[in-house]
Amino acid sequence: MKSAKEKDFHTKDIIAMVIAAYQLLLPTLLIIFAFFMIIYLLFTRINM
């Protein structure tokens, strides 16, 4: 019984870590994507 509880806690801990990493990485990825989109739009407007 004790080992099953520890295993369950372990899987929940891994899921929580993955969610936390996703929440930390998502804003930086959105900022990088927005930065490249702004550069692309500026270059297309300059070339026009």
C-alpha cells in the first residue's frame, strides 16, 4: 500500500513538473514568435 501511494505521488509530481515547465516556457516562446513576426512584417513593409 505504501509503495503504491509513493508511486502515485511520483507520477503526480512528474505531471506537475511538466505543467510548470510548460507554463514557464510558453510565454517565452510567444515572445520569441511575436518578435520574429514583427521583424517579418517590418521587412515586408520596407520592401514594399
